[in-house]
Amino acid sequence: MDGTLTIPVHDFEDIRQQLGIDNGMPILEAIQKMPESQAAATKKRLNEIEMEIASLSQPQPGAAALLDSMRSRGFTLGILTRNDEEIAEVTLAASGLIEFFEPDAIVGRETCAPKPLPDGVLHLVKQWRSEPSETVMVGDYRYDVEAGKRAGVHTIHFDSSGRFSWPQFTDHQVERLADISTLFS
């Protein structure tokens, strides 16, 4: 969602610094390793930071058109995020994209183990009574496409820079969201 459907604005190094987490360390995994009282306070602060960022979210160019096209063609749409679900809903509402997603198709870290684990992808596949071979995971970061690959679904790496840093986890690579529609013509 963040960086895929919305313009990326997270400064993860700043967030880590605010939370007292070492540079480069995955935030959720670092919190899991903290003593329980420290983890609770850090999670609370993380939610505050993420909620502030969520309220400022703007859609990626072409996001609404892509979602509208996919929905009109009969695709079921979902969100899998490392955020909690309330933050995801605020992000989608602020960016004008909430209308494309059913509430139970927004899956965050309180429902399933976070990406890059495949749990959230598999949760949606099961919920939709689908099969991995009929499912596609689109994302802008390694954790997205890695989770999809580990779940056995098709993966699309969206990278507007064209660098495509994780080819081992991707089936398709696109620089523009509009290019995703052409993959399903």
C-alpha cells in the first residue's frame, strides 16, 4: 500500500531513530525482541507516527484508475500491510482509495504475521476461496514480493525508478501502475 498505491513518504531511518531502534533494523522485528513493557511503549509510539503519516497520504499516479479497471474486470482487491488495519484504512481514506476495498480485505499486522512471511497473502487467498495460482501480489518493496513468492502467488514489483532490486522474488516488473493492466489483457 505505502509506496505502491500511495506516494512513499516514510522516512524509516527517522522512525527508527524516534523509536530508539538501530539503523537498518526492521522495525517490527526489533520491537518483537524488546522486553514486553518497552515493546508496548514503542508500539504505541510507532502507531502515533504511522497515523500521522497515514493522514497525509496521497495516491500514486494512476492508482485509482488501475483499481477501478481491475475491479470492473472482476478482480477481488485486498491490502496486505505491515501497518495495523486502522492505519491502513486512514491511509486509504486520505488517498481517496478506500472505496476499492472491503474492510475484511484490509489485512495488517494484528491479523497475520507481517511480510515477508506469507501468512497475510495466504489469509486473503483462503478468505477469497481462491488458489495461489489465481492470485497476484503487487508491491514496491522486497517484503511485498517476497511474501507473495513464499505464498506461491504471482508477483509484480512496482518500482518507478526502474531499478528492480529483487528479481529473484518477481514474476513481472513495472515502472508505472498503469502497466499492470496490460499484464492481464
